[in-house]
Amino acid sequence: MTSPLPHPATALSRRRFTRLAALALTAGATTTATPANAATPDAQAYYDRARTLAGDDQVLLTLVKALTPGAVVPRPPAPEPLMLFDNVAMLSVGWVSAMAVLTDDGIVLIDALPSPEEAEDTVVAGLRTLGLDPRTIKYVIVTHGHDDHFGGARHLADQYGARVLMTGADWDLAADSGSPHTPTRDLDITDGQRLTLGGTTIHLHHTPGHTAGTVSPIFPVHTAGRHHTAMLWGGTNPPTTPAALRTYLSSIRTFRTHMHRAHTDVELSNHPVDDGLQRAEELRANPDGPNPFLLGTRRTQRYMQVMTLMLRGRLASATT
């Protein structure tokens, strides 16, 4: 796995790309927002500042829309598997995605989709489509204990011997969920833990708020001979109580510090709240062009600033 990975042979035709992009935009258009006059003045001021900061940046505008109270989670069609970077594959059912980080000694999977069937049909089949061997999945990092992220983990552990990691709090959350797909408790993630495989180190940071034990990874990626650093925010949908919103804001603040120290310049997401699926299709259609996931350090920080402002607006409403 040391040689550069080719782009998949499943490149979309212009017609199919246009159709999929249109469907994704249509799905995004179903997002609804609370009317401006329904927000408190203090909350609306934060939302307005977020939109101003976003400017005409489609990635940031999509995040604003996703975090606006009353937003509906889009349900875009599932894309074909795709190498986002030479060492990162996206395996998605549309509304939720898994990322496979490739190392010299195997694969680290970030999230595992909602069910064993989707893990098999999307993760396993997708890796094979990309010329990768699912038998080399060594670890499954579950960002948080909701079944759309852990649902396929037990299947991958049973089939390939993959070790499953989650925070202690979210192992408990998963166990209490009543899901028939909850994995057997395996490895606990500690805050700031480093998972190293094949010379690749993934830093795992506790970012509670979406759940008590949400984890957000920072890890190296490379493309065209250049090295970058990616982040993936582990849980986007905000909580509703003031205490939990303050916890969420504290997590954003701490994680931004980790991002700054790591010179993070790539943003990824496990849900389509960041225009990620549309960017993936742009990359598929033009694999030799600029990588749309490479935002640069300032823009990735702006992404988190926009998130902060939107959460402060929600907190202003919750405490009014």
C-alpha cells in the first residue's frame, strides 16, 4: 500500500455528474430554516454574523443552513466510492459517510454506517471497487454512539477481526440504545489518544456536545506528492439544553486550538452539512484539478468560527 493509489475507474459521465449534483442540490433545498422573525434578536445577530463570515463560500453557507434551527437533514442519493486523497476513501450512503484512512499496514475506518448490510454493500464493496482489500481493515473508530455511525462496526469486527474504538461514555450510550447492531465493547478512546498504524498517526480528541463522548480526529492526508492535515468534526447536530450547548461550544474552542497546532488545512464530515458530496463529485469529474477538500488553514478555522457563531445563536435562544 506504499505506491500511490489510482483514482477509481468509476468516474462519472458529465450527464450522470449533472444528474447527481442536481439531486444533491434538490435534497439540500429541502432544508428549512426558522424565519428570521422567529429567532430572538440576540440569536439572530449571531446567525447574521455567521452568514456574513460565510460570504459566498458554499462550504460555509451549507454549514450555516445545516445549523439553522428548523433545518431538515438532507437525504441525497448515495455516491459511488471515491478516493478523496491518495490515502483517504469516502464510502457513503448519502446522508452519512465513512472515511477509510489507508496506511502501509492496513486500513483505519472512521465510522461504520448504520447497519451490517450497508457496511457490506457500501464499505466492503466500495473498498473492492477502489482496488482495496477490506480484509486489511484493522481499526474502526466510531466518532459517537449513534447507530448510524456504529451500525456496521460489529459486522466488520466479526468478518475481518477489526478492533472497534469508542469513548467510554459512548460505549455506554450505544449499549443503552437498544440497537440490534451494537458492537461488543472493545477499546476505549481517551482524550488526545494517538492511534498509529503503518506510520500514520490519527489524533483522537474528545469533543462532547453532540453526545457525551463524541470524538473528532485529526490525521495526515496526501495528494500529488503534497502532505496536508485533515480534521473531521465528529458530531454536528447541536444539543438543545443550555448546559449541553455550552459544552459543545467549549469543545469547538478546544478543538480549534488542536487544529491550529496541527496546521489543519482539510475539512471532512460524516454528514452532508458541508457541501461535501457536491465537492466529491467535482473531484470525481476533475481529478487533476484543485482538490475541493483542501480549504487551507484559514478557511478551516473560518469553518469552525461559523459553527461557533451558529451555536452561540442557539444558546442565546435557549437562555432567553
